[in-house]
Amino acid sequence: MTLRIAEIFGPTVQGEGALIGEPTVFVRAGGCDYRCSWCDSLHAVESAYRHDWAAMGHDEVMAEIRRLSGGLPLTVSISGGNPAIQDFGPLIALGKEEGYRFACETQGSVAQPWFAALDTLVLSPKPPSSGEQIDWGKFDRCLELARGCGQAVMKIVIFDEVDYGWARDAAERYPDLPLFLQPGNPDVDPTHPVDLQVAVDRLLWLIEKVTGDRWFTPRVLPQLHVLVWGNKRGV
Amino acid sequence: MTLRIAEIFGPTVQGEGALIGEPTVFVRAGGCDYRCSWCDSLHAVESAYRHDWAAMGHDEVMAEIRRLSGGLPLTVSISGGNPAIQDFGPLIALGKEEGYRFACETQGSVAQPWFAALDTLVLSPKPPSSGEQIDWGKFDRCLELARGCGQAVMKIVIFDEVDYGWARDAAERYPDLPLFLQPGNPDVDPTHPVDLQVAVDRLLWLIEKVTGDRWFTPRVLPQLHVLVWGNKRGV
């Protein structure tokens, strides 16, 4: 059985969320059941790009992770697209034998038994600005299957006031799930440099919203990779 | 018994290290046993500023934390200066009764019994570029007294190759201590805006060092407050 892989790259550092700053190799799965208006990874989402995705065996993916990391175990970040539409269980089992740790980010629309084998599951439900609509029943099912994983956390991208209000409701629904907020990046053209001041101003806006409302439970973080590399791929 | 307090401010978010992005109120202690060449908080270090430091009772400090946070418990970050030259035990006890959590950052030169009552102890030994010299015996004593605290972590600021090599040795000495690295900020004039591109380039340099060396244990993080507010005080 093969995986559809858009890219494997690293080592770099995780740019966002619970593992921000952690050295990692990314495995980006090809294919997604969503099509968010502001998606920054269309090359792993749009089926127009599907001929660029490699069909790889789990052992081949693991060999590439091993090559990139020099055989030294680190955290592997499985992203996408939505990696939960494929079966990453065998890859995780292979890697764990060698001491690798696994994190996976998914929107929470598809639940997988292999979530339980993860060190970190990042559930990132998409706010209204995405144009997608969450099915909380499916999200709950993801949480159920994640029981036994190292940690499950929630991450929400915030573009505007509507997203912010939506995030507050989501947080109320899952008071026990550690929450990470990050400002949205509307500037997703990989050929165009990101305006650092604009990115920083969006972070400031979100920090001021959260602290001004005395909402003390979420952590507010930027996307480091956007600050450091703009929208360049493979870093 | 009173505390010497340089400033109390917030709520804002923690800008660096293990709690990066977490909403917090800062309590900055006045006075330090070090004088790092690149200190960014001289107003809490140099005795020339001591007349600006308030002598406050623990209950007065707690009242101010309560006022700033609207009585809603959050993480209180005790910084300095070196807060470990004073006794913050009574403040921590007062705050914990009301559900506040406490983090403290210190260089590890003075050990205090109240370290054990902290939720997070950040030990930040100063690298060679500081001009200070670490006494590892005292550092070890800090770790001993921290037993029983929520988590103890190490954070090292890196200005140059020498600091980097020193950090690798420190990490080898404490393989079980979670490690956070951050690029140094040489640009500490509060009246002068920070050049974002320079700050980001320093982060990129450190990320490339760490991942290039396949050193996968530390997390590499920027100082968010420097990116967002430059060296402005009270944020």
C-alpha cells in the first residue's frame, strides 16, 4: 500500500503551534477533503497538482526521513493537505521502532485509528473565513480515536473578528484541550515576499484581542516559517 | 518584609522560551548579581535605577496582579534583574491560593527554596558573550531546590559561534533538561526601533546552525516581544 506524498523536507523547525521551534522533518501528504479560501499549501491540496505527488511505500518514506535526519531520531511532522484521508499507521510504527516521534496536523474531519499512536495530534478546525464548515461530530470522533496519544491540542487560525468569536465558542466546547491561536496569513503567494511588519501587526492585533478580553487560556503564536522564509517551499 | 519591584505589567503574552505565547502578567524584580554586557533590562539591574524600584509588600504585589488580570487567574512571570536574590515565596503562596500559576526566570546563580513552589522554573545560564561566568555548582543547587516544581527548563541566549559551542556543552551536561535557544538581541535601546529583518535573520542563522548540525533536542525560538514591540517597556 502506498502513500500520496506532496513533499518531504527538513530538518527545519516546526513553525507554529504546540511544538513551535522544535527541529522536525515534514512529510506533507497530498490530497484534502477541504478547500480553504486562504490555503497556503494548494500544491498539496488541488487535484490539479496530483501528478506531482509521489506514490511511496511506507518504507520509502521512512528511508527519506532517515536520510534527511542522518538517522538521528527527531519529531516527524505529518501535514498536508489532510493526512487523515490516508493511512499513516505503518509509517508511524516503522519510525517509532527507531525512536522517531510523530506529530500530525489535521482539521478534524476524518478520524483515524492511528491517531492513538501519535506523540502529538494537532486538531485545527477551520474558522468561518476558510469557507469550510466544521462537523463537530466528526471532530469528536477524532478526539475519541486520539485517546492514548501523547497529547492532543487544538489550533485555530484567526483572520478576523468573526473567526475570533468562533474560536471563543470552540474553546468553550473543549475546555480541556490546550488551545493555540495564530493570526492568519493572507499573503500566500510563494513567489512574493511576506511583509514582515504586516505579519507582526497581525500578531499584535491578536495578542491585544486576547489579553484585552482577559482570555487567558489560549497561547498566541506567530507562524515562524512565514516570518523567516515567507512562503518559500521546502523549508 | 518587602520586595524591590522594578515594574509590574500586563496582561501581555510571554515572549520567549517554554511558555512562549502564554498570557501573563510580569512582575519584574529590581536588583541583580550579574551585569551582562547585552542586558536588555538595565532599569531592573543597575543600582543607579534603584530609586525607581518600589518597596512593596507581597499582598500589595498580589493586589496589583489581581487588578491587572481582573481577578482571573493566569500565569504570573517573575523576572528581573535576578528575582532569586529576593524571597518570592510568600507571593507565590498567596497567588496559588487564588489559582494563579507562577513562572520564574533566573540565571541559576542563587538557589531558593521557593523554586519548588513554581509551576515553571526557567534557568537561563549566561553564555560567554555576556561577560559573566557560570558557577555550575550553584546551578546544580538551583536544580536541587527546584525538585517538586511543575517543570524546570533551560534557556540559553546565543549571540555568536562561541555561545553556540558553549550551549552545546551545557546541553550535554543536562541532557534531561528541556532546552530552549534564542538568538541574542544586540539592539536593546528602548528609544530605537528594532530592525525586523535583522531580528529574523538572526533567528534564521540559529535555526540553520541547529538543524545543519542535526542537533535535534533544543527548541529554537525568537523573542516575540522584540518582534512586536521592539524594546518598548511595559508590554
